Amino acid sequence: MNSETYLDFCFIREQTGDFAADIDELLKNMFGKKRLNWFLEEKTIDGAEMVIAEVKGMSDWSSEEETILFIEDHADSKFWEYLQGYKMFIYPVKKGCNSCGTH
């Protein structure tokens, strides 16, 4: 069963350039076989680079816990080095109208 998936990640590192391209590659390697798309916003502040990644789409995860397990199993070490925060929402498709789950 597919779930609506919304993941937000905040990555930060010392300024060296092309951070958004590096994050894009990390996400391709991790989510390339999933039906997920992402948008990257890059900022440079006081000698540091920050990328906010908004990941959206459909996935086969039914909970945030399953998503975390997938990320722990598939994330590159650079992902963990750069990651400063995240937020995720997984909405499993329910039978019916989604308000009561019975229709």
C-alpha cells in the first residue's frame, strides 16, 4: 500500500561550494528507486552552507518508524555528517473517505 510522504531535511556544512549538488546526489542514491521528488533550497550564511531539502511523493512506508529504518539502512555517511534536522509525515492511504475510514 502506498503512502503520501513528506520529508524535510536541513543539511549544513562549512562553505566549500556546490552543496546543493552534493545533497542532490545523496538523495538520488538513497531515494532513486522510490517515487519521490525533491526540491532543494541552498543558502550561504557566515561561512557555512545550508540546504533545505523538501522530499515529497508516494512511498511504500506506512509509518515514520519504517521511514527512519529505511534511511538508517540506506543513507551515506555524508548524509549523517551534514544532517542537522528533519521533519517527516507519512499518511497511509486508507480505505474510504479518509475521514472515517469506513466508506
